[in-house]
Amino acid sequence: MTVELHADERWAQNLRRMLVGVRHEAVMAIARPVRPETEYRAEDTVFRQLHEAGKQVRVLLSAAYVSSRGRQSVLRQFTLGSRIRVTDADFCNALIVDRERAALWSAAPGEEPRGYLVAEPALLGVVHQFATRTWHSARDLREHLEVRDGLDAVALAVVEQLSTGAKDETAARALGVSLRTYRRYVAQLMTRFEVSTRFQLGMRVRELGLLG
């Protein structure tokens, strides 16, 4: 069964009730929040309590979400350490409990948030599989933040030039450096991210949400 609802105040209450009722496992994925950050902090408290009680908990965040909030805000908001991971994959906000029920919610620009309560087994299986596989392949939150924070303004400018597909000569002029220096910057980034091609570098910086 799938039920459509407005993602309003009662929606937040439904999510908290779902979390309190967890028996074995809870997975939360946040890509584009449509609710106040204080509500996510409250849910993080419940997640910590579940984790301390021996339940399996996972939190998946989009790189775009992390980038939009800043380091300190995200660390205050989520405190589960290695149970929180970051991905560049596109996904819908979701809470999955015990593989038996799920809440999915999102909002298109300019529209009211909409949510769905899902209990249909086949759909639940697909949602759970996608969320857990994405979580396992994602990057630890603190590691993600450390990589981002370790890049200076020049490195970020090089990343931006690479993302536009600009030729090396054009990018070097835009940064006000010589062609040789620009290429050295690119080589340093490739070494830093442990990749051997510019294509792989582009994939890596997208994964880390370094393109805005």
C-alpha cells in the first residue's frame, strides 16, 4: 500500500513515530530537505539512541546538501560519525524502517512538499536496496569534509575551470598563471584524489560535491 500525504507538521510527527518504533534497522536519506534543520537534529538524537541500543542505523546525505550547509552546521546536525555517509547520487528523501515501511518526501521548486508512506513489499525492496547500496559506496562524512576543507582557493578555481571544459590555455589565462603552472595544479589535484585521468578527476570532484 502507498499513501500520498502533505509533508507538513503531521508528517514530521509521523517520521518520529516511525523512528521510535524501529525494531532492527533504520535508514534515512536526505538529498533536498523540505523541513527545518531542527527537526533533522531531533531525529539524529533518536538515531543515536537506536545505535546505542544495538540497532542498525544508516544516514545518507547528498553532497549538494552538505555543501549548502557548511561544515559546522552539518557536524552539529548529525553526530553519528561513521554511520553518516555522503554521495553525489541523485535520490529522494527517505526513511526506511525495518524493511517493512518507508516514508518518501520531496518538493519541486515553487510547490508544496509531498510525501508518500509506502508498505508495498516490492517497492520497499527497491527503495531499500538502492539506499543501502548507495550508502555502502558513499564516503564517510568527516572524510568528505576533510577533503573539501583541504582545498585552497586556487585548487577550487582549477576544479571550476575543469568543470567548464575550458582548454588549458584559456583556463590558465582565467587564473592568471602560466600554462605550465596550470597543468601542474591539475597534476597535483590528480595525485591528491588518486586518479590517473582528467575524466576520473571530474568524476571524483562531482562525487565530493566540489562543483557548487
